[in-house]
Amino acid sequence: MLVDARGVAQAINSGAIVPNFQPLIELRSGSLAGFEVLARWQHPEQGDVLPPNFISIAEQTGLILPLTHQLLRKSLAAVANLPRQLTLSINISPTQLHDLTLPQQIQQIAEETGFDLTRLIIEITETALVDDIATAQSIAAGLKSLGCRLALDDFGTGYSSLQHLHALPFDEIKV
């Protein structure tokens, strides 16, 4: 699949990258607990383009911020009026854990969409913790102060360290 920076930029500008909602099921009860946001690029010729084919390009070209904002805005608006017990999980790019304004950006989008941030779970991969743990800790503290929950995503898939479990105030671990 041929994907380039220009195509990713056009997809973001046209709104062609959309959230898909994967149900999260409570194992003990079998009841719906919430949704995880999965980005999909609805390409007019290639069909659905999966994240591995465009996320790294968005990160390398500085397009990850507008992409995340767009996905977050669409996702929060779509589920804002669902029952309060349902959560929404969204992945944050490791590059975004260098931006100290991330908590304020998420708060602004939540206010615009009427979404209660106590229902939001921010998923962070271990790779995000390798570069600058102090900045990641500051951002995590800001997110937690807004009521967001934090999940360590893909624990044990590469940079596995028990030290990472203590680095940030994680509420969940995904293995």
C-alpha cells in the first residue's frame, strides 16, 4: 500500500480519517464497558487504510497533533451522550508526550463536545516512556488532574520494564 505525507495531510484535511469504535467487554459480566477508538483512513481508492500505514508518517511529519485532535473531537462527540458508565479509550502517540499543553488541549476538546473526562482512558505505549520520563510524568499528572485514567498499552512487547509500571500513575495495564 502506497501512502505518503501529502496523502495523509489531505486525508486529515478532508476528514477521511475517522474513528472506529471497538467494544470493550467486561469479562466477568459480559456487559459492555466502553469502546476503544481505532483510527481508519477511508481512502477513496484503497478502501480502509489501517493505522500502521499512516500513523508513523503523521508522527514524522508533525501531522499527528491535528490527526489526534480530529479523532478525539469526533470520538468524544459521538459518545458524549452514551450512558456514563461507558468509557472511551484512545491512544496517544509517544511524540505527544513531549507536549506539555496536551492536557489543556484534551480538556478544551472535552468542553467543546460535552464529554466528561472521567470516562476517558488515555493509552500510552512503553516507547513513550523511554525518551523523557520527567515530561511524561508532568503530562500524566495534568491528565490525571482532569479526571482521565491512564493505561500502559502493549506492556511487555518491546521496552518491557517493571520500572515503567511505577513511572506514571497508571490505572490499567494492557498486555
